[in-house]
Amino acid sequence: MNALPAASQPLNQSVTLCVDAPMRLDSGLELGPITVAYQTIGRLNAERTNAILICHALTGDQHVIGPHPVTGRPGWWETLVGPGKTIDTDRYFIICSNVLGGCLGTTGPKEINPATGKPWGLGFPVITIGDMVRAQALLLDHLGIDRLFCAIGGSMGAMQVLQWAVSYPERVRAVVPIAGSWRHSAQNIAFHEVGRQAIMADPDWNGGDYLNQGTVPRRGLAVARMTAHITYLSEPALQSKFGRKLQDRASVTYGFDADFQVESYLRHQGANFVKRFDANSYLYITRAMDYFDLAAEHDGVLARAFQGTKVRFCVVSFTSDWLFPTAESRAVVRAMNAAAADVSFVEVTTDKGHDAFLLDEPEFHDTLQGFLDGAADMFGLPRGLFSGIRP
């Protein structure tokens, strides 16, 4: 495999922000200083107008491309991001930061509380999607980027980019929320609560103080991951991939080992997840998703959130996504239409479920390519590789 051109090599960096003044959180508490870990790819043009912010999902991180530092696996969006790809790093400057409350370098419950010299644990303040976006805006200030060309994200990333359009409409030209919603549903809150209770029921959780106690709630976190992972798939995809096929055996064992391939698959997902994710971060980030509700911020009227916006929107959903079904995307689009916003909407036909945005889905890729090309041409962004800076 050929190495990426120098301009498209990912740079993994971190910066400490809010040193002189803390950041005020939605809870009313203050937090600072905060460290934000982030990846950049490509070059920022002289006008600083070609920046795309990619916002990651619940179990993602800043490593969009390149080998992951913990797992060694490829980045989570290498199907879409790179030179000549849909999100073309020859044309755009890509930024992706680990969210506030995360566990791969950004300030969160596993990091050190400067007041105690120990990991924050449950002493870390509860954060929101709005707080995550506020930290991203501070990162852009540090990078000298006044306005994004586009913000793109799937699942929890869709929540973040919608929050960007509402909180900072003057700082982003275009927004692509994928497989998301304006708020977390009761069903999704319920699934998150099952995961949180699995973690907290693990004796090794130690009331959230496991890092100081030298333990890790692996079993609870693995069960949380297994439960959530089912929601990312679809019944047709599970049936097609696994059906009732047995795992390395000719007949059932009449016991509780992993007789079925789907059982083995879920156990594998859980075991791998605990190697790269922090249990308390899982609690905090799922809670942030639960609290997300753009309509609540606007007296229960979602359209008011987009009133007067100049942002261009491309809303994408998937037919087999039951975690964030198309009906929720349509509700967002209706609210945008009611506010006379510039919005296009595409429902992609697929049996791959919620995780389709992470996979090789040509209709989705073509949709995103067309929207980005159209927006870039409208805003006068040049095509092709150019000389620029890497802040």
C-alpha cells in the first residue's frame, strides 16, 4: 500500500485550553483548564475557508484515519476520508477532536483532577452535547478558524453538528447530520440506562473509583457494549450475517457457552471494546446524549432553533435504522422547512442498520459527495491539491 501524501498524513495533537478562565458548563459548573486531543488531515487554505469538522459517535474518537494508537486498526472513517475520497483531504482541511468527557486524551473522568492529583472519576461534572460543542469552538479559536466550511457527523456526531448549527450558526456554512435526531428518544434513553446499570453493577466499578482501586469493570462495560451494538445493526443484517448458525460446533451443547455465531460476535465486540474505552466515560457520554433536546432549548418548538439560519443542511437517514429512524430525520427537516432553512434530505435504502454511515454504502457516499461539491462550488472553494498550512 502506498503511503499517503504528506499533506494527507494525519497529525495527532492536543492542546490545553481555558487556562486563564474556566469554561462554563450547561450544568452551571465551571471546568478548566481542559485538554482537547484532536486529529487534523490536509491543509488549511490561505483564506482559512476549507475546514471540515468531523464529529465522532459515542464509541468513536478523533482517529478518523491512520492506525489507532490502542488497537492498531484503521481509522473509523477511512471509507470516506482521504485524498480523492468523498471527504477529499486534497481539498479540505479535516479536524476531529475527542469529545469532552472522552477517554483518548481529552479531559474526562479518567484524566487527572488538578485539585486532587487523582483521576476525576465521578467527581467529573456531568456534561452535555452543548458542552462538547463549546469545547470544539474553543479548539477552532486556537487553530485560528473563524468559520467552518462544513460540520459532519453521524449518530452522536449528528447531535453535535445540529448543536453547532443552533449555537454557532455564524461559524459554520454547511451541516450534515447523519442517522441522528434533534433529541434522544425514551427508547434510546432506556437502552443507555441498561448499559449504565450493567457497568455500575460490576463489583470492579467500585462506585466509580476503580482507577484509584486498581480495578476495571470489564464485565459490565462489555455487556453495555454488547447491548448497544445490537441497536446499531438491523434484524435483516443480523439474519443475513449470522442467522442461527453455530459457532465452531456441529450441534448445540445444551449449556451457556456461545453456541451461536451471533453470541460469539457480541462477546468479541464487548471484549475488544473494554481495551480502548473507559467505563466512566461511557456513563458520562451516554448521559450527555440523553439530555440532548434542541426543542427544549427553544420552548419546545424545534423550528425556532433554526429561525433565521443561513446554514445549508443535508440530512441523511437509513431505511433500516431503528435506533434513529427516518421519521426523526423527517421531523428535523420539517422544522427546518418551517424556519425557511436551506435543507435537502435523503433516505438511503440499506439493510445495514444504524451503522450504515460507517460502512461502504455507495448511495450515501454519492449523496455526501454531491452536497459537498455543490456547497464548495457555491462558496468558491477551489478544487484539487493546493499549498497551505497545517496549524
